[in-house]
Amino acid sequence: MMRLRLLILSLIVFPVCVYAQDFRVNDIRLEGLQRVSAGTVFAALPVQIGETVDDVALREATRSLFRTGYFADIQIGRDGNVLVISVLERPAISEIVIEGNKAIKTEDLMKGLVENGLAEGQIFKQATLEGLTQELERQYVAQGRYSASVEADVVTLPRNQVKLEINVDEGSVASIKHINVVGNKVFDDAELGELFELKTTGWLSWLNSNDRYSREKLTGDLERLESHYLDRGYLKFSIDSTQVSLTPDKEAVYITVNITEGEIFKVSEVDLAGEPVVPEEQIKRLFLMKEGQTFSQVLMTTTSDYITRRLGNEGYTFAEVRGIPELNEEDNTVKVTFFMDPGKRAYVRRIEFRGNTKTADEVLRREMRQMEGGSASTARIEASKVRLERLGFFKEVVADTKEVPGTSDQVDVEYTVEEQPSGSIGASLGFAQGSGLVLGANIQQNNWFGTGKRVGFNVSTSTYQTVYSFNYTDPYFTPDGVSRGFNVFFRERDFEEVNVSSYTTDSFGGSVNFGYPISEIERLNFGIGYTNISIETGSRAVQEIIGSPRPIDNIDWVVDGATFDTECVTDADGGGCDLSGIRSAFDPNESYIVDSPDGWIDANGDDFDIMTVNASWRQSTLNRGRLATRGASQSLSLELSLPGGDLEYYKLTYTGQYFRPLTNALTLRLRTKLGYADSYGDTTELPFFEHFYAGGFGSVRGFKRNTLGPRATPAENYSIQDVVTDNGISQFDDFAYLIGSDGKLRTSVIDDDDDPFGGNILIEGSAEILFPMPFIKDQRSLQSAFFIDAGNVFDTQCGEKQLNCFDVDLNKLSVSAGIGVTWITGFGPLTFSIAKPLKENEDDDTEFFQFSLGTAF
């Protein structure tokens, strides 16, 4: 009806002859606009007021307005000298509804609509909608859903609006039923099938979806197939054709690849050509191909890369090196020539940093080994990148070398970093097996206000310990990388809460430390510290710590009618402080008070002032400061208490780890920790609170924390009961029992709790296969591994009654295997493991599931 009215109007008001006569436009009148502004129309209209127009100009004006895409119909006429433009606007999209989609999220489909100009409030274009439905179907085809269909219905609404209803039938995923390579004679089907990422349906296909056909994956598989042959000398190898067929029901895919293998080619000569900016003998040392070898494409390209890097280290950043094979088909040989085009030596104009919103540029710049104004070196640029990654402040560091416009010998180096949390501020809440609930208020930052300094204030408490501490480290105390740090602390610990014997310690002290870089990957550290430690033993403290049973304070004892003061007893006459004189009146060989040798505290006391010095050497080529995936690190440290102090001992510890990629997704990690400690001078033996322990996170998973190794001799405690006495004399006739003045009988019994006691030798090792966690896109804050752990604690001075105590014996190592995951979260590291012991000693305590949150072990 609208179009009919416009047609009648044009016949009545605007005579047809308007297109036959020129006229001068005195005014322009627009009719039919609803949402499109007049300014939009005038901007697209090539006719201005005051111009003289003819039928050619009016036709061009009509085309210009149609090209805007806003109008479904346009009529141009004349009312006197007024140009009248009547339009019919295209409808606007009021609502878009998508139904039936599951494999592709609605928001992803909506994003595709918006990118193609279809969104609520936009002008509706039928042609765009039809093209988009075809694009959506292609997206489903890319997922292997060949039977998927997308239908779009346009519902007309009042006020020139429409509603789009997009109905999706995703269909089912077509799976690969067969992959056939035709023409292979040298390599069998199974070996070639391993090269393909695409697989036929298997029992894990539901998880990894490797049986879904993808054109991109097939292209990659064909490239791997070709490389497999070229790396083994088949230079005339070719892929003749590839057929991908779909069954009529569109649920099964069959792939056929036709190949020609050809003959093996041997290397007849390896030569060098181009401009020799580096001595030729140095370049030839980089050749991986030798005369007489079977040709290998990977060795040729790797050699080219090595030569390119070598030239880059000399400042030829844009050097190009190409390996050119020349085939001799008569004798199946190939001559390989490496052509060098070094270009001009490049110099670094500027080094820039991107993405460091928190960390100051100075912190990044002091890690640079490539200097501004110097010749560009690929090795120094890469070394600078690695040093930034080792800081532990960034998830990722990307180095990019850009040519300076207008020059041929200058470059800018740009480092783009992605920052990650480098500490924690505020209250903390965590839970860990062995320590229970961990509450704390702390500020611990390895990148204090972006300065790169490590500062920590800590107040924390758990069932195991209460700590108040402050630490500070400036890694660049001097410009050349000498570090200085100090810390002060007060700490209360109850070792019974972490599977160690019944005793507590109160300690306070501090230390000052310095570090000296001796190379890019090595560092020496020195420090001196003071600690005061006092020990309090509980009633269950084992006999290696303090002899038992011990006298009960403020109780008079009666033995065969004689009364003794517990603080001063030697015989019936009293005097002295030797409790060994109290024995049975009927059996002089039976002791009821002291029936064990002196413990460590008996010989050394329970309150000490200790001055210690420590020295350590560390070497690291790890690629990251946290959750490394390649490289190696090792450290050797010595802690020595100075002569003249209350205690004299030393501890020597070695730790090392090594990462080796096995595949693109799998990495081997090897780890070890070795320790030896002993006393010297006047200290009778190594202080028990300096013992090594093993078991739990960071040690041997699958065993309870600290429970591996020697067990202590249980304490001998008193059993107290009421008895009938006559003048303080026991009515028992066989023995003279100890009876207090309170009229109660006291006899000693052996505690059956043999606590872990540790030892002076530690041996631990672990082998892990790091693998990416399925369904997790960002793996940089997550590390998962299959592991085998082995370790134990040994002692060179085992007590006569100690259980599970051995001198070094590798046959006594406890072994476990399992899977572990560490995830760096905003609350702190979340770590858990599931492990099963493969070999255990008689007194080991096992634990299948272990975890911690908010604190690392």
C-alpha cells in the first residue's frame, strides 16, 4: 500500500517530464524519514541547492542513496523548483533470538552477527543475513558437523521493525573412520599414522576430539608427512592427491592420501656462499650436514638457523641464510649450498617496554644485556628476555626487533610483558595437612611498589607455629648486581603438631645477607646471623631429647620407709642430686627413676645463643622464576655455627633440578635434594632441632609430612594410682614402690608413641613428566605432573632403641608414584597430589591424598 501511494503521488504531483527537462534546485524536501537523520541523506546526496540538474544527475542521486543501504525504495520528483525525495526505510532489528545451539555459545554466534552488521537497533539487510547463515554453517562444518543447518526467519513487527529468529540444527559430529596412505613402501601404515594429528575413533576420542575432521589439521598432517620423508633423504617425495569423502548420512569421514616416495639422496658436498662477514671456518663449525650423510631437511634448516643467529650476534639482525639443495638424479646425490646475505650491521636505537603497568622501567632496564647504541646482538636480546622471565614478575615476555623507518642500519627492540601477582597484601587464610588452619596478616612482595625489591611483613599463626617477621632484600644494592638483605623474626613452634616429637621452641634473631653475581647464571651468597632459642619439653618428649622418667616437682617420695626430696637424693641419708640412688629395696638392680641414658638436653642444656655464618652457590638456567618448564638449576649451601657459641654444628645441603622437553606437550623434570649435618667442638652431637626430615610436599609425596626416617625412643611416663599404705609403706611385699607424700603410687610405663626424630643425612630424588591439563587454556599459572618420588632420612649415630634408624642404605629409600597439580591463584598457591607408595619401610606413615591452600610446601 505504501509503494502504491508513493506511485500515485509521483504521477499526480511530479509530471514525468521532470526527467526530460533541466531545472535549477531552489530547495530539497525529504519525505518518509523515521530513524535515518536528514544529515545522513544530505551527506550521501550528490545534489546541492542552487545546482541545475538533469535526468542523469537524478539517476546518480538515486544510486547514491541506495548505496547507503538504509532504504528499500527511493522516489525522486519535482514540485516546481523544489526537489522532493521520498524514501522507504529498511526495517530496524528489534530483537535477535538464537535457538538450538549447544556446541557454539550464543555469545560467540552473536559476536559473529555484530561483526557482520546484524545487531539489535541496526538496519536489517536480507542479503547480509543470508550470507551470515552460510558462514554459521561453515563454522559448524569446521567442527565436523556436516549435517548442521541454520535457518533464519524474519518476523515483521509494528513501526517498521523486525525480529530475527535463527534456528540452529547442529546435527551430529562426523568421525573419521579410516585414514589410508597409498603408495608407501619404505614406512608401514602404523608408523605413518603416528604422524597424523587426526586419528580414527578411539576410546579417548571423546576427550581429545582427535577423530573430528578439520581441513587445517589435515594440512598440518600432510606437512608432517612430507617432512618425515624429506628428513630421511627422500627429496623426490610428493603427495599426488588427497581425497576426503563423506558418507551419505554425513556421519563418517574417509581420508585417502596418495604419495610417491622416490629414492634416497646422499649429501655429496656442503658449501658456503655469500658475503663472508664472519670467518668462514667459524661458520663451517655450525654445519650439521656432512658429506656422505643421508640428506635431512631438518638438519639443513637448523644449520641455516644457527648461521643466522651467529650473524645476528655480530649485529647483522636482518641476515638471511638459505640452504639450497642441488639434486643429481643420476647418482641420487645432492649438493647443499648455504647462501648468506648478511645485509647491513644494525645498531639499537632504542629499547622500549610495554605492558609493565606496575613495574618501573628501571627494574626491567637493569636486566638488559643489550645496550642502546650498541650493535644489535640476537644473543644479548634473547639473554635480556630470559633475565626478565626469571624475575618471576611476569607470566610472559615477548621480544620484538623492529626496523627504524627511513634507516637501513637501526632497530628498536621492544619487550612486551604480561605482569602476574608477585606477592600478597592483606589477610591470608589457608589450610594445609600437617599445619591445619593458617591465619595471617602479611605484606609479602617480591616487587615492592614496582621497584623490584623484596619486602615482607608477616604475622601468622597456625596449630604448628606463630611467626612475627620482617625481611628486606635489595637485589641491586650496587649497580652491578650485588644484593643486600636482612631479616628479623620471633617464632614459636610446636613440633608435635607436624608429626615430630613433643617439644616446643621459642626463638628470635636476625641476619644480614649479601649476594654477588659471578656470571650470568651463577651467584654467590654470604650471610651472618644471630639466633636465641629456648626449648621446652612436654611429658611425652622422647628419650633422645631428655632422659625419662623425670622427677615430679614438689612431691616427697617414700622408699622402704625413708623420705626423699626429689631435688636432692643420693641415698637413704639424702644429699646430692643424683636420682640414680633410688632403687628397689628388694632388688638393687631394678631402677624406678632413671632407667635411660641422658638425652641431648641433659648433656647440652635448653637455652642457647647461636651465631651462624652461611655461604651458598647457585646456578640457574631456568626459563621462569615460577613454574619453570626448561633449563636447570642447582645450589650448594653451607651453614656453620661459629665456635665459642653455645652450640657448634654445620649443615651442608645440595639441591638440583633439570628440565628436558620430550615432546611439544611433555617435559621431563628431574629433582634431587641431598643433605649432611653434624656437630663439632664441645657439642656432643647435632642438635635435634636441626635434623633433616622427609615426607610430604616438596619431599616424598604419598607419605605423611616429616614421618620418613628414624623414630625416637618413646618416653617413660609415670602412672599414678591410689594405694593403701601403712605409715607411708606400700603394702606390696615384692617391691618397694615409689609413693608420694600424697599417698599415691607412682610407677613408670613406656609410651607407645614412637615419634619421627629425623637424622643427619637426607637423600631425596624425583622424576616427573609435566603435561598440560586438559580443557585449561592458560597453562602458565598451572603445572601438572605424573611423578615418582624416592627418599629417606638416615643417621650415623642411631640410638640402641631407635626404630627405623639406619646408616645410609639406598635399599631403604621409600618410593611413591602419583599425580600432582600446582596452581598459582589469587589466594596463593593451591597444591594437591594423589600418590600410592611403591616401596615403604615398616614404620613409614602413608597418605594417599595431600593438599595445601594459601601456603606452599
